[in-house]
Amino acid sequence: MVICHPIHDSFTRACADRATAALKAAGHAVDVIDLYGDGFSPELTENERQVHHEGLELKPSIAGHAAKLQWANRLVLVYPTWWGAQPAMLKGWFDRVWTTGVAYELPEGKSQIRGLLRNITSITAITSHGASKFVNMLEGEPGKRMLSRQIRPMCSWRCRFRWVPMYGVDGASEAGRQAFLARIGTAMARR
Amino acid sequence: MSTSFSHALLEATQCGLARGGHQYTTIDLYADGFRAAMTTEELRNYLTPGSSQDDLVNRYIAMVKQADGMVFVYPTWWAGLPAILKGFCERVLGSGVAFRATTASDGAISIKPNMRHVKRLVGVTTYGSSHWMTWLTNDGGRRILMRAMRLNTARLCRRTWLGHYALEQSTPQSRELFLTKVENRMARL
């Protein structure tokens, strides 16, 4: 599970806690990456860009994250949607960690990359949107589509993508938030 | 990286803008040491204009307020903006800059566009994927800059998109051609 929110007592955190509890209750082992808590640095560095096309052995800075990805069979992302997509912190995690040798390889002489994270059979995105569903539709849901169309093909052939969004969270009532937390519990119970 | 193709694109953009008689200022996020991640304090005071404690953010805000157009030059990664540019949108183009937020008595927040002075948005970018693959898997960076951003700019704001696709299979000729195209298009803005 990857959590991305700078405030410790945020609604995103409550969502992550609910998801963790539901997964543990179902008997799953949960490994949490808390990007803000861990002080992750989201900017791809010049050195990392230079070895971008090399294998994992030349990328010690992301080895820990890569090992967790190779271990997991389910990826749960919990984050707020800003400007229609993942926060820079989470985008940086994809930029830096999901590289050649971890997420995909480019076979010799081929022009299409091939996914390597075949162990991941399910991706769930739990996210809150300040804006309404209509505004997000106008923006084209770049965050949702990155996960379903770019990230999912790097995973198992039968990888499911589950989208658990809460639109209009800015004007949401307490009851609306509680209902969303209950929905997370249901979503986690499914594969 | 100062030797990158994106930097060559930046130079072509600057040459084109100068040729067309446009005045411009350049923000180089990596060279300035900009930090992409929104901080706890910034998010807590997100709706209060000018609340950032970061001098760099405040300098960028002053530059954006002067602009009647914005040009974004970047490589597309995972069909989106590099984190550092996404962070620029989040930390710099906030309340009082990109939009105005008003809180009603019942706590509901309403957002109004605040970049009416921006009449042109331009994206100059490179893709690893081919044009049709980018279309198929969705171009998130373009959607953020050309759609989400466009909701906050002038009503008649025009948009220009220039992309070099399939960069892995590119040739020196194709890159040269694209640089010329970018420069000429910028001169004609």
C-alpha cells in the first residue's frame, strides 16, 4: 500500500487506515509505504536519468521500493487527486521507482516495452477529488487513466483495476465521508 | 540534464519567442532546485493566498501573475508531467494564483478561475511512445495542461501542442526537424 498525504490526521489517512484494517481482517500481510512519512524525494535525479535504461543493479537508490513491488500481489494507492492526477510526490514515486528493470524491460530490437511486475494481480486506487465528477470528466481524469492504461499493463495479464473515488470531497458531509469509508471496506474485501 | 533534448527544445522555444518579438522569462525547475512535494504547512493553508513560506514559490507566483501566456517544456514520463512540474502546478498555481476560493457560511468551498490574464497555453514535449499509442493510453500531461489548466485561464485562451513522439526510434534528422518546427511555431505565436 502506498499512502501519499502531507497531513497526518487527514481524511486520506483515515481512508488508508480503513483499507489496512480491512485487508488485515481478511488475513493479508500489508506493507505500507508512507511517502511523506518516509521523506521520499520525488524528483528524478540527473544520475538516475543517466542509468534510466540500465538494469536494477545500477539503481541502489530505489532497490528497497523495487523489492516491495516484486513482493506484492496487490497494489493499493491512497492519495488525494490534485490538478486531475496524482500528487507530485506520488508521480515522482512512479517516475523514480517504476523504471527499466523494475516495472518493464525493452527487449533487444523491440520498440514496445514489456511489463515485469507480473506478480501484481490487482491495483486499487482510493482517492478524493475536491472537484465534482463533472469537472473531473472535463479534465479527462488523467490520474485514473495513467493507472488503468499505463501502469496496469506492467502488471499481470489478468490484473484488475479498481477505482474507488470520492468526488466533491470539499463540500462533503460527515455522513458522506463515513459512507465512503464503508465503501473502502467493501472494495478491499474483493480481489 | 543540461545536455538533454528537452534543453535543446527550451533553446528553440526561446529563440522562436525572441524572433517573434515576445518578452519572456524562463523558470528552470531543476536548476533552481525547486522541491516538488507540497509541504504540510502549505496544504494546511492551501486556500489562503500568499501563505507559502518558500521564497522560490513566491518568486514564481509573481512571475506567473505577470504572464499573458505560459509555455511548458518537459519530457513526458508515464503519460504525465514529471513530478517536479506537477509539483509546480500544485505549489505555485494555487489559491490566489490559478483560482480564487471562497468559503460559504455552511463551509462549502467555491472555486473561481483567476488566470484570466493567461491567453495562451503551449506544451512542448517528448514521448517514448508512438503517437497512436499515446492516444490509446491517454496523454495525461496534455490533459492537465490543456484541459484542467484551461478551466482557470482567459475564456478565449488558445492552446498549442507540439510533441515529438517515439523518441526512442528518433533520428538526428527527426529531432532537428522538430526543433525547427518548435522555433517557427513559437515565432508565429
